[in-house]
Amino acid sequence: MTIPYKNMTAAQKSAELDTVREAFEAEKALGLKLDMSRGKPGREQLDLVSEMLTVIAEPSDCFDGTIDTRNYGEVRGIPAAKKLFAELLGCKPEECFIGGCASLTLMYDLIAKAYTHGLLRSEKSWSKEEKIKFLCPAPGYDRHFKVSQSFGMELITVAMTPTGPDMDAVEELVKDPAVKGMWCVPKFSNPDGIVYSDETIARIARMKPAAPDFALMWDNAYCIHEFEGEFIPFPDMLALCREAGNPDMVYEFASTSKVTFPGAGVSVMAASTDNIDYLAALIGIQIISYDKVNQLRHVRYLKDKAHTLALMKKHAAILRPKFRCVLDTLAREIAPLGIAEWQKPTGGYFISVNTLPGLAKRTLALCKEAGVTMTPAGATFPYGVDPNDSNIRIAPTLPPVDELQKAIDVFCLSLRLAALEQLTK
Amino acid sequence: MTIPYKNMTAAQKSAELDTVREAFEAEKALGLKLDMSRGKPGREQLDLVSEMLTVIAEPSDCFDGTIDTRNYGEVRGIPAAKKLFAELLGCKPEECFIGGCASLTLMYDLIAKAYTHGLLRSEKSWSKEEKIKFLCPAPGYDRHFKVSQSFGMELITVAMTPTGPDMDAVEELVKDPAVKGMWCVPKFSNPDGIVYSDETIARIARMKPAAPDFALMWDNAYCIHEFEGEFIPFPDMLALCREAGNPDMVYEFASTSKVTFPGAGVSVMAASTDNIDYLAALIGIQIISYDKVNQLRHVRYLKDKAHTLALMKKHAAILRPKFRCVLDTLAREIAPLGIAEWQKPTGGYFISVNTLPGLAKRTLALCKEAGVTMTPAGATFPYGVDPNDSNIRIAPTLPPVDELQKAIDVFCLSLRLAALEQLTK
């Protein structure tokens, strides 16, 4: 059957339901145990960068100029690491603050410090404000939303469009001084894989938030993570905000979690030098320095932007068949049925499927029944609640292609079954 | 002259002042540039552990059981690292939470979370309390005090005795429900090098603080850091607090900063499993995992307690001549003069000199004049203010012995000159 389900007669739907249910039960009987829940690189990607493990092997390898990376000091990171990240992000080395293995920690700590100490332009610490609201373009990244939620903020959902967050809504919302910031993944957004358009980016840079300490959380997690085609240059948001008269509004984040090792990488926060000065003084109470040997290990291994982009091509060669497997299967099995839509990302770590309303939870419950673990329904929305029960995030990077094919077959059957159950009710 | 300065006649003092001033000026003319300011290991110690850099060299080295340390996950740390630290601290693996390279960060984050979320037994978050007071045995570690100060706590100075903090005072002070915690370095305290006596430790474990969420910050930074003699076993404070009915009062911290690399080590927080469960849930919002490859690197290199203690013997062999150089010079040059006293530590990273009142600042100013950088006077007291202007922290670990000898010679001359200036005023 390749006609849209909604065009089917009752008898056709009923027959299709029987067929799909039978196929689903057959899959279920196989006792699969497959995981498409998290944006984890697969084993092959981790093995790809093994040379990094020994690139620093002797005492003489441990120096960045005169700095002995093994000893205390350099809270902002070693100069060589600032230079590398500045080149990758298109900003200046002195705008870079190098962290530990998780950019999430830099984001969390920024918000935590806003609460306990206030940001550079805060009139008081956020814990002393009656109410803090944060803009959450959704579907978005569950861990972002959970940081805000953990601090008791009110999460305001902003719709995502194919060119980024709905800027008409954003421009209106930031007039409220209680709105203190916004989460953004501007390139290959999590989970849609949308690249914000130049116009959207320009409008964000030009915003005039009522809150003087509005924090634009610019999580450029996938800044060099194309899996189809060539590297897409991306504007330096620090420069755009500066030119728009908002030099201290933006905090940009990135990491090597999906370049080298998710469990042992290096992260960066880029911001105006005034912001970095202010934050480095606060962070200097919290740590003497992040792991500088690992910073140098990354610099020695990644070398520069050209060399890093060449490595990303190798990651892309591993990831491309996985994304194509999912996208081709969706195109073949689901597209003709008119029960879901999705973007066709060329980078990032996810594919985000929007089903007809009310199908997401049931689809994932069926997947689970058949042994396929997916990101829980609703996770991509504030408070874990998808108002339409429609968005499903697929993370195709971890399993090998043959397992992934099985998993996505189960997913397609589950989605069809959920749709038919609803249509035949 | 080897009679105490106070026993000298005016003429003797005047003559001694001339002699010392001349010697001081001669040292000053050498244009020295020496640093005894921070407890940093020296180059030789860093080179000692170079094998750690390559102990994990291949993909197959990266697994702790079935856990691929290179990938995401395991926020509490890898099992092998929990086992190693539990053996070193004498607690249970499930009581250990493994962090990044800095135990200071684990301490800071604990306090930060007390402010933003509250601790396990808090009635409300500390930011909602009118006043928070924290006990600071002094002289103590400046970075501890600065964490408390950074959150606007009132720092209460508690006197240090040769057996640990003045417990009569502590037991009285903790009756105030605004007193929410205490900083302790129980073994080889920073800066005195005092080992808390069994009685002091027992009294601390048995305290009955009025605050239900009193946080005993048990920074066991020098738990295996003997430089003279054999390893001194130390009680498991978690067990003592549990037995005394205070299972959730204590948070113990340690790290490999002075075992492997200060700039690339591994840290641990040990606490009751209820505390660890509570905190791991909060920290899980902040990070997916700390650097697990580095955790495994440490486990593979350090192996177990016996092997780690053998490594500490090698560190001791490097440190012993440095501490002896300082202690011998002080005994020879200063002890007979009756102008200062000090403990004779057998472990840790510091020697703490208590001069006659009013000499510390002037002594360090003279040191600086002659090119010797020391920890600023007052740093070892809350708010950086030593009420007697008496305590000076000497950090003898970084310079080679020949430089150290020059530096401590300058220090002794500076102290004598400061004393004579005061006595002849």
C-alpha cells in the first residue's frame, strides 16, 4: 500500500492494520535489543582517533611554549588550545575560555553563577529575582532544558521553523525583563538538524532584550559536523553581536566530544573579553585549571582547522551510511503514507520525525516492546512534554548499519501501527 | 649572635641590625628571582610519573570491564577508579564519586549546590537563608576560605592547635544553626602540617551541629603524602561519622594532584551513599561524565594502594631534602633568636612559620625586595587578614634544593631584619 493512510477506506485501513500488526509481531519475536536513544559516536569513530592517546608521550611533549601543562595554573586554558578553538569558531583566542571534557558543564556553570553571583551586566544575582524565564526553541536539546528547569526557571517554548527559532515570537518575548536568555543550537540543531538562516542569525544578534544580562546560550555543538557535502562556513556570532551593540549578550559553546572522545574531550566557551575576564575571576575560585595535558593532547592531534576538517571527513564517511539508512528507509516506508514529516539534515547527530499528533508516545512504546530503545517521547520539549505528542528524535550514530537497519525497520512498523490504531479507532 | 633578640642589650640589637641589614643588602644585590609561593610539585616529580602518559595507548586499553571510557556515561566515575580511591581512603567504592582534575571543583560545586538547590538534609537552599556562617580553622588553606567568601558566607576563625582545630570552640559554635559547615585538612594540614589527633577526629565525628545540613568539608588532600617516615594510617571519617549518628555530615575530598599531575589528575568526593545518590542526580544535570579515559589512565598507572604508596616514597625522596633544607636552616638561623616558632611536619606541602606579632607583612615585603616570592601574608586566614600579622606559609616543593637554600636564606635574613627593625624602634 503506498497511498496516504488518510485516503484509505475503512476496509483498506483494517486490512493494512492486520498486515502491519503481523509484521510487527514477527519483529517482536526476534527478541531484538537495539539502541537509538543517544547521540553517541560508534566504536569505529572512537577507534579513528586512537593516535591521540599517545601524541603526548614524554615530558618534553608536555610544554606549550614555557607552560608545563602538567603543573598548576592557566585557568583560561593553554594558549595553543585557545588558538585552535578560535580558528574553528572564527573568533579571537582571547575570547576563548577552555574547559574540561564537557561544554554542558561550562553552560551549567554559567547559569549557576548567574544565580549565585550574577553575570557581568546583572543588577543582582538571579536567585534574588522573583522570576526567571528562559526561551527554549523546541524541539530542542533535553539537557539544555533540564539545566534551566533544575534552577526553577519558567521554560518558554518557542516554535522552531526550517530557518531557526520563530523570531517574531522571540522579539516579542524578550521585551519581558524576566526573560533572561535563550538556548540555541544554531548549526545542525538538536534534534532537527536545521541550520539557522543568515536572516535569523542577524535578527538574534540585533535583539534588544529588556534584561541587561540576557544570556544567549549559543551552543555550536555541531559547528564542524557535516556528514554530507563540504564544510559550511558559519558566521562568528561574537562579532555579529558586537556589531549589533550586544557585545556581552552571547556565550558560544563547543567541544571535541564528537571530534575525538565524548568521555575525554575538551570544551570551550567563547565570549567577549569583558565576559571572559568577569567569568575567569569567578571560575578561578572553583578550579586552578582544567586538564591542560588533555588540552595540549588535542592541539597536537588536531593541529589546526584544515587538519580537523580532514578528520571530520573521516567521521562523515562513517556517519553518512547510517543517516542515509534512516533517511532512505523513512522515505521509502513512511513518506508515502502521510503520517509523518522530517527534515533531511546534512550534519549533526539526529533526525527528528514529526508524526501526526498523538502518535509519538505510542510509537515509542511499540518500539520498546519490540526491543528498540529510543529517546523518550517529549524529551525534546520543555518539561519533557510535547504538546502535540508528535516529535521523535532518532539517534542513528551508535549502532552499526546492519543493526540500525533493523532498528529503523522496527520504528517504521511501530509508527505505522500507531497511526493505524488511531485511524481505526 | 645566638642569644634571643629580646635578651639583647640596645647596643647589641643595634649592632645586629647593622650586620643583618648589610647581609640583606648583599643578597638583594644578587638580583634573585625565586618562588616559594605555591604548593606546586617540582619538575623532577612530574617527570617521575611520565609512564602514565602512555599507559593507555590503544583502543583495547580503553575499557573498564564492558565500559568504553572513551564514550559518554558513568557520571559517578568508572568502577575501577572508585575501587582505587576507596582503598586509598579506607571507605567503600559506592561511597566514592570520581571527578575531574580538581578536588577544589568538587568542593566548590558542593557549596554551590547547597546555595542553589540545598544539600540532602537542607530545609531550604542556602541562598534562601538569612545568614550562613562557616568555620575556618586558621591558619588554613586560602582557597577553602575563598570559596566560602565568594558565596558571601561569614567566615568564623577557629584556632588551630597542635592536635587540630580547637574543639571546645567548635562544639560551642556549631550550636548556632547558621553555622553550616567547617573546612578541615585533617592530615598534614595546610599550612601547619598538623595531623589531627584521634581525639580531635572523634570529637568532630560526634559533633551535634544545630544545622541539619552541616557540611564537614574533610579535605584529605595529603592522605598519602608523607615525606618523612612510613605511611601513617588514618581513620575512615565516613565510618566514624556513621557510627556517631552523623552519616550524612561528612564530605571527604582527595585527588592525585600531588601523586601524578596537578594539571591533569583525578579527584574524588567520598560521602554516604545517600549523599552520593542525591548529589549524583544534581551533577547529572551539569555533566554526562568527567574524563573517564584519564580515570582509567590513573588506575592502570597507580594500580592499587601498595603500588601508589611505593610511588609516594619516590616523591618523598625528592621532597625530603627540600623540607629538611628549610627546617634545618630555620633551626640554625631562627630558632635561637626567639622570634618565630613552627611545626616540624613529616608530610604535606608546607611549613608554616609563626613570627612574633606584627612581623609577617614586613618580612614578606623584604623577601620581595630581595627577589623571593612567598604566599602573601594573611592568606592563611579568613578574608586574608591575620589578626596577629604573624603567620607565613613556606612552600618549599617547587624550587630545586640549591635555589631553595638561597630563598630560605633570604627569608631568614628578612625575618631577622623585620624583627630587629621592630625591636629597635
